[in-house]
Amino acid sequence: MAKTGPIEYLRQVRAEIRKVTWPTRSETMISTFAVFLMVVVASIFLYFADQFMAFAVRLIMGFGF
């Protein structure tokens, strides 16, 4: 593989960046909303899973309700 100089490298980078299909503002907003929604759903699930496991451990260890 041939080495390229820094100038040629930057030209290649610019050429590749021109090929990128950037998302629209609307697509970005929808994706961001979906990520936040999934974070909230995952947080709620993990909270209840943690509470259930803590209850089960207390029950097994005999600390009662």
C-alpha cells in the first residue's frame, strides 16, 4: 500500500465527505427523540428490576417486608 502525503490525504478526506448523505434536521430531531424515549423506558425498567431484586434479597436474607 502506497503512502500518501498530508495534502493528498486531505484531498481524499474532502472527497469522501462530499459523498456523505447527511440527515435532515427533521430526521435528526426524530432520532434524538427516539433515543431519549428509549433511555426513559430503559431507566424505568432497570429501576423496577432493581427494586424487585432488592426485595427478593431482603426476603431471602430474612429481613422481611
